[in-house]
Amino acid sequence: MIDPERIRELAALSDNFRKACVLKGAFSDQFLSAGDITKIFRAVSADEGRLSCLRAYTETAQRPDLQQKLFREPPETEDLETWGRSRFGGARFGIVLDRPPLENDAFEARLSEVLTGIYDTAGNAFGAAEPHIFIGDYGYSPFGAHHDQEVGRILHFHLGPGVKQMYIWDEEDYVAATGGTMACFDPGAILDKATRYDIGPGDIMVLPTEGFHVGYTPDFSIGFALCLMDADDGDTLRRAADQALAHALEDMETGSEPKAACQSGNGLQVTVDISRALWIEAARAASNLSLVPPPPPREALPPENSKLARLGRFPVVYREREDEAVLAGRGHSLELPPARSLAGLADRLNADEELTLAEMAALLTADFSEDAAEYIAAQLWAWHAVVPV
Ligand SMILES: [Fe+2]
């Protein structure tokens, strides 16, 4: 588990997740383990439509042939190093999972708490959080030294066991060293101008929103990155669709020759924006925890006696800390005195039990006054943590 105090510390060190910094020893494998990563990998492979989530690399090249093979035969072991090594014939390798479904209730509940802390600390500035997973000992990032345009803020949770180096350049230094702002595929040649950060197991690194970076992973390790998008998903999709339409109309009206897809200036960015917006939509539909920001609270109550259940796979979180407890759902939370009935209610909802608000309140009267019990139950409804069955 990650102490909320450490999230606040990270926010302060990084100017709200904008500046480069490493928070040492921020989490243990009780928060995120190799076993969790194996489960996520298997969830990707369970859905044919997710093949494009997986990329495979050797030190020198992307390997689409191996992508298929890894997708069809996902790891059954938590020892991803041995597994990966055997799949790549003993060579150094890199596997990237982009925007995988998490489908791991226990980890999702822990991540939800962390994201709730991040949203609380930074205000509600993010459109969504995208997970990405990096596995292997592939040396420099296969995409070279680069700047992640339009991605927003990036938090890298390093599981290890190897130590990863992250090299960061100011834009000015990078342009001086490479002659431009394109990705540099020989980052080793320009390291003297970079600032180096070492990221060990349990560390969280914030990547800067400005400037350029490259990761160097000489020994086997696993990293879990969250990209916190600034733009609202609706705005992103609307803007991408508007731009695509405006270009198409302009071409029609001026009678200009249709351009090949790769030549149309922002075609790639439009594709990226649309695919991102669709991913956010899918995450929202799956109630993929706080990967999307908390929905605005509901004002009206549900029809009396209507049975309610948690939405999708989104857990109701109950956590005790010393003499306080937190009840959380869909990114909203309430601090309360610790109470067994709250833990019991969260367990029952997470087991997909269907209850009316009155039944939930009745359970809570074991520890709370009738008014307080009704208020707490109504909050779960207001947060969209429970929905009519
Ligand atoms: Fe990057």
C-alpha cells in the first residue's frame, strides 16, 4: 500500500507531477507484484481484440512475429524473466503492454486509492490515467530519446528487480545535441548533456512534462507507468473528430488531390487521439477504477426499494488507518471512524450482492446513528459507486 502522505510528498517534489523526481522506496510488492503483472498480461491475452496492446522488441528491432506468439501463449509463471528469455531465444528482450485492461480486483483497489490521492492532491486536472507496462532488459527504450507529446504527466512505478536509468534533457540541450526535436536512436552519444536518475525497485519516478527522456534498462526489470492525461476525454475526441472533418471538408471544397494517409499532417495524431478517447470510453464503461476521474455526484436519490449493486468491476474500498477509516468509490471518499459494519458492507457489495439503500443503511446502524447510516449509504449512490440493477 502507498501511504497518502507519500503521494503528497511526490506531488510537492515534482510540482504536481510536472518536474522530474524519484521518490525512493514508495511502494512494496504488496502494492504491485510480478504476480499482478502476470495477471494483467493474461487478461490482455484473454481478449482477441487486445492484440494491439502488446509490442515485442529485441535490443535492435521490433518483432511483430513474436507479438502474436507472446499473445497466444501468455506467461503462466510469475518469473517473467525466465519466461521472456525462453521466448526470445535467450536474447535481450522488451515487451510493452499499452493500455492493458487491469482485471485484477485486488491491485485495482490499491491503485484506485493511489489515484484518488493523486486527483485530490492535483485537483481534478486529469482526463484519465493510462497504464503502460515495460518488461525486459532491452537496454535503451526502443523508441529512442523522445518527448511524449500530448501525454500529460507520467508516473513510473518501478518493480525491478533491476535498476533502471532515466536520462532527461532540457529541450535546449537536446536540440543542441541532436540538431532538432526528433527522436534520437543513438542516445548513448548524447548522455553527457543529460541528467541521470536511477530508479530502483519500489521507487516512483515522475517524468518531466517538458524536455526529452530515454530509459536505459540493462538488467531485467518491470515498470508500470501511468500517463495522466490533461485533456478531458470528450474534448480530445471532439477535437480529433473536428480536425479530421475540417481537413476532409477543406480538401473537398478546394478540390485538392486527396493526400495519402501518411502525408496528411496531423493524421497520426488524430488516430492517436481517437484511439485514446475510445480507450477512455472503454475504461469508463468497465468502471476501470480511478483510471477515469470521479463522476460528478448525483443529487436525486434512487427510487425507493430499488436494488442497487456496485457498477461493473469497480470496487467499494474500505481501509482503516490508525484511528481513522476511509470509505471510497469511483474516486470519491469519506473519512469515518473505523467500523466493522462498513467493512462488511464493502465486502458484500464487492461480492456483487444487491441491496437497497435502506438495507445498506440498516447494516450500518450497528455502528452509526440512523441518520449517519442513511447518509453514508446515500453517498455510495451519489458517487455512482452503486447503480440500479
Ligand atoms: Fe516516454
